[in-house]
Amino acid sequence: MKGILDYVPGSSFLHRLNPLVKLLLAFVLCASCFVTGNHFIVLGVIALNLALAFSAGIFGRALKMLSSLLKLSALLFLVQIFFVREGQILLQLPLGLYITDLGLSFSLLFVLRLLAAALPLGLMLSVTQTSDIPNVLVRKLGLPYQYAFVLGTAIRFIPLFAQEMAGIMEAQTARGVEFDTKNFFKKVALLLPLCAPLLVSSVRRIEGGAISAELRGFYLRGRKSGYKDYPFALRDFGALLGGACVLALAVLF
Amino acid sequence: MIELKNLGFRYSGAERHALDGISLTIEDGAFLGLIGSSGAGKSTLCYALSGIVPHHYRGDFYGELLVEGMDSAEHRPEEIARVLGCVFQDIDGQMVASVVEDEILFGLENFGVPREEIEGRVAEALAAAGISELRCRAISDLSGGQKQKVAIAAITALRPKIIVLDEPTGELDPRSSRRVFETLKELNEQYGVTIVVVEQKIMLLCEFAKRLAVMEEGKLILEGEVREVLQSAGRMEAAGVNIPRVTTLARALREEGLYGGRLPLNLEEGEKMMREVGLSC
Ligand SMILES: Nc1ncnc2c1ncn2[C@@H]1O[C@H](COP(=O)(O)OP(=O)(O)O)[C@@H](O)[C@H]1O
Ligand SMILES: [Mg+2]
């Protein structure tokens, strides 16, 4: 099964960027959304993300990410919008609830930020080989390999986690548990007991991975023993410059 | 060479021993199949061979295990790993990389293999496992059989003298299972690698393994050449191990006094037996 964050092989501009630059770029794009208060800049970042995804041949995946993020955002949007009580009242609802212009603007920004900040991380993971992240952090930034590796593994386990959860839910559904219930609390009550088996099977997985890594000399690895070099190329500087421009726009407006 | 001398292990908290007084010698160049019902202690034996038992799992450990002369109680698992590579049951959990090439590089980089040697080793390991064309593929895109071969290549790249595999065909269909065993055979015959493989499919072991070891409740109950071990088919069945149908048939014919030749292990030999008996099929 292919997870939504799994690496997609390719040789596009994004794929060929230095992994460190990819990390930085994702971070800069996230940061831009939080320093700016301008809806259009945030929308622009989302559009930029989609364009980048298109260039890397993962447009379909980006849309899928966007749609699953949208479901979460819709919920947050509804919660947020009733929370803000300042500003002019646009719509009066029963139960003392009302929507203000400030609330609308604030919630919209909040949700857009969420989308724009999550997308670059998802895209970055899709175009970066997992082991490149720890490798480049070790070689270029001098991070101790063992810490860098743990970081890389944590990232890799997100999709494995999701897969495990899906497997457990499937098994429970086969036993007659209905997860498709409309009642939110009932759903939580159904899902909670699954956390224990999920934890057990994940811990077992992680333990297996740790043992296999140790048997392949994980603890012997020094800073110098990397095979790949990760040299910076012209395109890397170009990409960084582009990122800097987005950030500058975000700060100015 | 691997020597087990009265080896025993009980996981802390467990009531009975997972390994119970096992004595066994595995010669260089051997192809040993290890069989036994579930819970017999096969995986624990693999852990012991790689040094994970007693270094990782706590428990009572007794007896002695020598891998190429190294006492497993004294040497760390990563030292043993230089001569003995392991592929464990949960194949997905063992992968550390997202791309095949990186998975192979992982061990080579860790063990500090010189740069100029690395490329050759990667190419050779991929070729030996028959997966050269998968080099740049994402691991999550591969089938179970292909992943199994990646795991094998990641180990062979380190050039161990011995490879231990725990149920490598557990989740594979018959054809991919055969391919994995063909890869093992090639490693054994072309490269002289000693193979120890836990396997439930007795027909595969009959075809590929040279020796067979049968475990029951932590004990080693039978060990020897495949045909020799199958003479004790009754004992194997009592231990919950399937035996090939032709072998069962031959035993039935023997009991009737109709057949006195050697035990057939596969269909071809079974056909020969039937001709000898005088029934054509
Ligand atoms: N981590 C563990 N902790 C405690 N007991 C274990 C552990 N792993 C296996 N066992 C027990 O040890 C025995 C042998 O298990 P195992 O070696 O996995 O058998 P096999 O691989 O032949 O199915 C079983 O009784 C099992 O319950
Ligand atoms: Mg087992």
C-alpha cells in the first residue's frame, strides 16, 4: 500500500534539488504563511505549492492532500468562526451565536494558513528520499548521525502508522464494528480501544527496525562514512532565492 | 562454522524455555532448513544466532554459541553481524530507507566500506538477488517478494559468510517463494554463503535444503540430511510439521511391504518409486 507521504521517484527540478534546500524551502514557505496577515499572500503560497507539485508530477497527490486537509479545516473553521466576538455582526444565529466580519476574516486566514503550511511539508516528503534527510543533515550541518537517523525514521513511520491503523480498523469492521457512525462521540468511543493494539503493533515494528538497523552497524556510523555527497548546484541557489522572495513579500505585506 | 552447545533461553516472564538444550553444528557452506510448528522457538533461535538473544532480550541464557569462533555472549551483535547477516520475519519493519539503493547503502556506509568499493558491492548484491532493475524504485511500490529480495541484497552487500532468514516466504505466493529460494541457492552455490532458513513449506526445503532441523517446544528433535530426517516422518507429524505427500505414500507402501527403496522427496522421485512398485501412473 502506498501512503500519501511516501516518496515518489522522479527526476524533476524539485527532485533534483539538494535535500537540505528542499527542507529549507518547505520551512520558508511555512514560515511565510505565519508572518503574513494577508489572505492573498497565503493563497499565493497555496497556488505556488500546487504549481510546484505539478512540475514534480505529483499534482494529483497534492490535490488529495489538499482535500483531506480541507475536511479537517472545515471543522476548525466552524469552531473558530463562532469564537471571535469582536467586529461587526454579519449574521445573527439562534442560541446567542453570531458571525462577525473579523471572525470571518480571522477564521479564513487561520484555515488558509493551515493548508498553506501543511502542503510544503507533504510535498517535500514526497520528493525526498527518506535517507537523504538524515544523510544531508549529518554531512552539511554536522548533526550526529544517530539523532538525524531517528528524525528520518520518525518521518518514515507516519505513513506506516496510518497503514497499521487502517489494518486494525479493517479487522474490527470485519468483526461487525461500524465506524461509519454519524455520532462523533460514539466514533471516538469506538476508536479509543484501538489505540492499545496500534501502540503494541507499532512498538513491535519500531523494535524490529531498531534491531535490523543495529545489526547493519547503525552504532558504528561516524560522520565521515556517508557515501553520497550532496553538492550544491546553481538550481539550489535559484530555489533559495525564490524562497527568500516569497518570505520577503510575506514580511512586507 | 556455527556451534551451539547445549544452548537454552527463557524470555524473562515466560514460563517455559523458548530454547531448551540445543546442540547443533552448522558447517561452512551448509544449506540448513529449520522447521517446526509455531511457537517452537525458531525465531528465538535466529535471534540467538545473531546475538540479539541475549544482548537485546532479557532472560535466562545458558550454554554456549560460537559463530566463527566468536562467543555470542561476549561479542556484540554488530560484531557478529560482520560474519552473519539476518533477515527477520517482519520485512516492512526492517527497511530503513525509502529507495532500494539507499537500503543497500545503509549497511555499507555504517560498516565504513571504502568509497571506491561501495558502487561495486551495491551492483553485485542487486545482481545476486536478481533485482538490478529495481535499484531506483521506491520500496513502498514493491511486491512482497521483491521486498524480501531487497532485504536479502542489503545483507549480501555486507558479504557475510552466513545468512539467516526467518520465514522469508511467509507472505509470498508459491512462485515468488520459489524465486527467493532460487536466489538463496545461487548465493549458496556460487558465492559459498552458508544459509540457515526457517521455512514452513516443506516442499521448498526438500528441494533446496541440504540438511533439515526440526524443532518442537524449544528442543531440537531431529537434524540431518533431508532424506534421512524424513525417515522419521511420524515423529515430524507428531511435532506438528507437514511432510510431503509422496513421502507419506512411500511410507504406506513400505508398511504394506510393497516398497523397500529410498524415500522419494518430490514428484519425480515419486514417479520412479511407483514404477519400481510396478504400478504405472
Ligand atoms: N519477546 C518475547 N517475550 C516473551 N516470550 C516470547 C517472546 N518472543 C517469543 N516468545 C515465546 O517464545 C516461544 C518461542 O517463540 P518463537 O521463537 O517466536 O517461535 P516460532 O518462531 O517457532 O513460532 C513462544 O512460546 C513465544 O510465546
Ligand atoms: Mg517465528
